[in-house]
Amino acid sequence: MADKPEAVSKAAEITAQGEKVRELKTAKAEKNDIDQAVKILLSLKAEYKEIAGCDYGQRLKLHL
């Protein structure tokens, strides 16, 4: 479930990594740096899916 403490913790990591990706893009960082940050973000989202049983963005849609 998305309400598990592990899922909540992983969601916070995803949010932080998403902010990092946005900052890199805004700063027009090198493509390699952005690609690495996105790779980490996708990995975190995959881990979240394993823990929560649903995609990261889907948890918000389920509560609407």
C-alpha cells in the first residue's frame, strides 16, 4: 500500500530527486548529468512501485 512507512519515505526521496532533475534542467547542466539524475529518479520510482504496489503518480489519482 502507498501508506506504508517505506512507501512514504520512498515518495520523499522521489520528490527530492525530481527537484534535483528540475534544478539541473533549469541550470542547463550537461546532458550526462541530467541523464544520470533521471536514471536515479526512475530507479526510485521502480523501488516505490515494488513497495507500494502501484506507480508513484498513481497514488495521487487513487485518492481523488
